[in-house]
Amino acid sequence: MALLQISEPGSKPAKPLHRLAVGIDLGTTNSLVAASSAGAVEILADDEGSHLLPSVVHYPAGLEPVVGQGALDQLTIDPANTIISAKRMLGKNLLDIQAEGDANKAVTSLYQFDQNSRDGVPQILTAAGLKSPVQISADILGTLASRAESVLGGKLEGVVITVPAYFNDAQRQQTKEAAKLVGLNVLRLLNEPTAAAVAYGLDTKDQGRIIIFDLGGGTFDVSLLSLQRGVFEVLSTGGDTNLGGDDFDRVIMDWICSEAGLDQITDSKSFARLRNAAIAAKHSLTEVDIVGINFENWQGALSRAQFIELSADLVKRIINTCRRVIRDASISVDEIDNIVLVGGATRMLVIREAVAEFFGKPALAEIDPDKVVAIGAGIQADVLIGNKSANDFLLLDVSPLSLGIETMGELVEKIIPRNTTIPVTRAQEFTTFKEGQTAMSLHVVQGERELVSDCRSLARFELRGIPPMVAGAAKIRVKFQVDADGLLSVSAEELSTGMIAEIQVKPSFGLNADAIEEILQSSQENALADMEARSIGEARLEAQQLIDALASAVEIDGDLLDESESLLIKAAIEKLERANTEGDSSEIRVLTEDLNRVSGNFAARRMDLHIGAALRGESIDMIESSSD
Amino acid sequence: MQTINKNYFQLFSIPETYQLDIDLLGENYRGMQVEMHPDRFVNASEEEKMWSVQRSSVLNQAYDTLKDPLKRAAYMLERQGMNIEQVSQHDLGIDLLMEQMELRESLDELPKNESALDALGRLKKEVSEKLNSREESFSSMLMDSELATAKKIFHEMQFLKKLLLEINQGEEQRLGY
């Protein structure tokens, strides 16, 4: 190829053999695209030189959609056809969105949703027709992709898109779907905090343990990573989907109101002025020690010390989340080597100081906290597409929430605990509960609590064709597989026949993002209640199994019993059955023990009869299954 | 899958001993993930991608087992044909039961507010030290092929580990998060 290449004026020439791949930070408020050129990764700007693309799409009648600043300008003029914060709606159904709290109401109350949509998929009525969150996200991704193609001068071969660490299966699936809609090849979905670590890791060649502290406008994420010789390992993650910079604005707003002797502001223009005054004060306090505030006819001053006091509760929640993440990894605070700040709200001094105090060292903030995620994604895209050699670096990510299966007594058996490195395959064997059971219903759940009703249901499916056997004799292997994008599939196999049923967890069953922090919170708060609930569940289960086993044993070998023994057993069964519906766990345990005792001789005689002395010391339900 | 035919120690090319070089384990694990992780097969065929997900999962499973002292102990006992799921009071012995009761009582008796944090800290230290010394004896029993004793110590370790988790939970509750 001896042809000379001539590039378009104003655009960079595509380098030969350099495959074009970009990283995209698809944000709730703003989105960015980054690519590597000449060894360094940079944010790509639009024609007017701006880096941030507002994540806003305007759908006018009969015209092409407008994305970015142009759309944002329409927000006040044509709000019903101007969609903001589509990311908050990804992976949710209409009911989820309508049931959501304050954070989303402000956004979703702006729009009219099609009430007849299939499967509850949210569709917004716009002048240009129905638009789903996937379509809206696709329009934003498409705009970023064409910006990249025009700057880089070639077709994109792949993209890395960042998602919050807390995004569930459904939200991840839909992010991928959005990219596919505009013909993008998704190399990998990358967790946002991980991307931030990548941005710093490669720039500074750090080794050690890193905290990624990501405080955005409305969400908070913390991740703990370990970096060794170019391999990032995510040790644990945590966060709060309802905590962000906006909450700090709110404490200043409340303070102004109380100082000025004002009640709740209901007028929207007045509210906007109050909010702007609070935000301006918050920004100033990163530079000066005290700031003057004017609102309506009131004048006052807020000092940094006062601001620290006002935000003490918020800061405490933030630091407690950090503490839990460190605990989850079983390490101590002084083992943290670096803290990386992400998100605009980390510019606040009150945050920087609290972080420095808790970790005993100041945080890294050399890279613009609004751009660091996109830069990391750009670096990862470059590696995945093959522009960097294989041993450059690797990311080992974790699954953020526990995944499990419902067992008897409505208990959750966790198969993949949270913070397990992915990809991962875990199998566990289960057995039938009733004699002659030929089908098994499997219920896949996500969450940290012990009871099914407290976790989120992800999927249900059935395994049929189990050969009839006594209770506890069949062996069913349930396998959970989570791939490197964090997507789950589950299979169940009956081991003697090889009968298999499997399911890919479907997007519509996904977990509502705001519910995640609630799950984590309540799993901590309810640990004790859970233990009792689990204890009684287990006691009931054990009692029922013993009763069932004895009933069928009496049916087969009733002639081994004399009359008084038979009466004793019958009475003990009745007592236990009553306790099993009314009693507490200790009562059930005591009566189970009683029944075991009065039926002990019977069990021993059956054992002699059926299998000899080999199983001495086993409880009766074990014999029941072994004698078959 | 070929990797499944190797035991976890062979997989990472480290000697099959309970007291192992955690740094070496981690280094070999990461070295192998660099070769086998799905991120290395983004442009490969579907078959190769599948292969990579399976290999990478096995590596994660093996590393997760070996790096944790309790899981490692369970794995090594099972490799010796011991059934760790089955445990009778007889296996445990009266001395362990007494120790369990005493430790549990000292945990239960603590006040349910922040004033207990110091005492919790001391209890945590005591339990951690006991756990460490059990790990050492487990290692030497296993080396001497005293499997029944090793199994007994394993169950003691299980109990201490559980107690440690409860102490941590107690701390978290008292700290209010």
C-alpha cells in the first residue's frame, strides 16, 4: 500500500493498523466519549469544542431528534417532548417508574407514558411518536459515536460503555440493546468506578489498594480495588442510590429558609432562585471560608464551619458506606493506599476533608472528576480492541448483589454471594422434599436478606421429569453462571436422568435500581430478625420432614410397632404438628427431639430389617432415603 | 474442561500445603487470568469465548477457595475423603462445647449500645488469636495425616469464624450502620 493518505482539514488522520474503539460514559445528566490518540486517551470534543454532551434528547414533530445542548435549550420551551435522565428509566417497567420516590418523580412527572404498552415497557408519548428509554439512550449513544467517527476519521469497531456498579441485569441488558440499535459493537460494559481506577492506574502505575469514591449529583458509589502488576481486582463495592451533591444543596436551602424565617417554598421560580443561591454558596465554600448569601429580601452569611455542621449527617452516611466496603473486603483502613475522587460533588471541601480524615491521607484528584470515568473507558476500549498488547492490564470485576435460590420454608440459599469475582459458575445440589416428587419449581432471587419475601424475584422456571423417588433421594444440581458483563443464567439438572431446564434472566424481571441500597440497608438492620426467622423456618422444615418420613415409614413397616409405641408416636406427631403451626422455634425443636426419641427404637428395628447395622446413629429421615 | 481435572493447587502450580504463600497464589492466579479472561477473547470465535468464560470461572472458584483459610481447610479435608457436612456432637468433644458456650455468653452479655465497643474489640482480638492458633494446629494435624483431629479443629475454626462474623455485626449495629 504505497498510497499517500490525505486527511480532511481539521480532523486527525486515522493511524494505519490502529483499530478505532472508544469509551463512552453514558451519564444521567451528561455523557462523554474518549479515545486514545498518540498513546494518551482524551475526551473528544464536538465542533464547538465542548466535551460534555448533555444527556437530553428533544423529539420535535416530523424532524430528526436533537441531542445535547440544543435539546437542553428546549427543556423550558417544549418540556413534554424533551427527555432528560433517561438513564434512570433504563431496565425498569412502567409500574416501577411510577412507584418510585422523589428522585424520579421530578423527572417522570414531566412526561406522558403510553398506558397500553406491552409487558409494561415504558414508552413516552412525544411529538415524534413513542420513545422508550432504550431508544432515547440509543440516540445519545449515536450522537457520541458520530462525533467520535468524525474526529477520528473512520468507522468505530467497538465501544466500551460504563454503567454504575449497582446496575442490575436488566439495566445492563438494556444499555447493550441501546448500543445495538445504533449499530455499535459493545466490547464490554464496564463498571464506572472501575473505569475511574483504570484512568489513574495506568497513568501513575500504582500498586496497592485503591478506593474509588464516586459522589455524583444524586448517587454515591464506593469500590475497593486491588491493583497488582496490571491486574485490577475488585474486592468489594457499596453505595447509596439516593445520596449525592443535590442533598448538600438541600441542607443549605433548608438553612436559608429557617434563617430567613420562611416556610416551604412552593412557587417554582422562587424555588429555583433558592436552589441557585444554595448551589452558588456551596461552590464558593470550596474557595473561601465564609460566603454571603442573598435570597429575596434576606441577607446572611454561611461559614465553612457551619456548612460542615449542617452536612454532618450526610457525611456520616457517606463515611459509614466507606467503612462497610472496607469491612466487606476484610481489611483495615490503613491498608488503603489511594483514594480516587469521581463525580462533581467531590469538589466540595467538606467531602475532601472528611475523606482525608477517615482514610488518613488526601485523595487523588488530578484528573477532572467529571471526565475520569470516560477516560478509563477509553483506555479499556483501546486494550480490548487489541491496540495494546495482552499483558498490559486486566480487570477482574465482581457481582454487586448476592444471587440465590428459594428453598423450602421460603428461605434463600445464596449461591453467589455479593462481591464474588466474575465470571463465575457456582453449582449446588438440592433434593426433593416430598416422596414421589417429579417436578421442581426454581425461583431465582437477588438480595442480601434471608427470606424470599424480602429479596427481589429475578426469574422462575420448572424442572420436570424427575424420576419418582423417596424424599431427599433425588439430586438436582442448580448452576448459576454470571458472565464478564455481569449477566446471569441459571440451569437445573437432575443427575440420574440428565434432565435439564435452564433460563436466561430476562430484563423485565430486573431489580429497580433504587431498591438496591434499600436491600443492603435492610439486610444490615434486620440481621437479627432474619436469624430468628431463619431459625423458625429451619425448625419447621425439619419437623415436617420428620413427620412425613415417619408417616410413610409407619405405612410400610407399621407391623414392627407394638400398640403403646404406636400411640406414643402418634401423640408426639400430633403435638409437633400443632407446634409447627403455632409454636416458636425452640418449642418446635424440643418436640422434634421428643418425636425422634419415641420413634428411635422403631427406627433401629427398621434399620436392622432393611440395611443392617451400617447406618447406626443416623436419624430416621436419612434411613428413609437410604433404604430405597 | 481440562482444568477441572487438576486439583486447585496443581492448577496454580503451588505445593499442596495448608500454610501457603498467599502472595505467590495471587500472583499465579492473576498471571493465568491475564491469559484466560474473557476480556482477552473479545474478538475471538464464540467457541473460544465460551472456553474462556469456563476457564476463567474455574480460576475464580479455585482462587476463592484457596485464599480463604476456612474454605481451603474444607477443600483439603474433602480431598482426603472426609465428609465435612456431617458432624456429630461426639466429633466436637466437651471442651469445645464449653469454650463455645463461654465465648457466646460473653458476646450475648454485652450491652446493646456503643459502650460495648471496647469489649467487642477485645473479644474480637481473643477470637482472632484462637482462630490463628487453630489454623496452625490444623496445618500440622493435616501434615501428620491425623484426619479425625484435623476435622475436629476444622469445626472449631468454623465456629470461631462464625463468632467473628457475629462480633463484626454486633459492632456494625452498635455503630449504627
